[in-house]
Amino acid sequence: MPTQWPDQFEAVVRKHLPMLGDDGVSPELVLADRGLDSIGTINLLVALEDEFDVVFPDELLAATTFETPGALWAVLASLIDR
């Protein structure tokens, strides 16, 4: 399944998944299964805000937002389009 996100999104996500290895980043990949913990989630959030010049509003700071790359990209894309 081809991804619909830009390369810089995948690059930022990859940097925050210590257990990813050579695996690909698919939309349904469970980020916690690849080592994303609570501190990593905060670091990923800050990195994405910096990279894409957005701010995640408090109501979007939910576990479901950071569950998979697909869910995370959907939220981020909605912020970029504002």
C-alpha cells in the first residue's frame, strides 16, 4: 500500500522508532510496537511541530493520534491544511 505522506513525515517518524529496524513505515504500523513510549511521543510531537510549522491543539493530544502513522498523518495533514 503506497503512503500518501511526504518523505519528511516518514523521516521524522523513523527517528522516533528505536525498534523499527529495516521495516517499512506503513499506515497501520502500531508505533508502540516499534518502541514509541510516552517520552518518545512527546519528542515526536515536538519534532513534527517544528518540521511542519504547526501546533497540535490539546484536544488532539490523544493516544489514538499517535497509535499509527496513518492516524498521525491524518491529524497532521488536517493541521497543515488550516
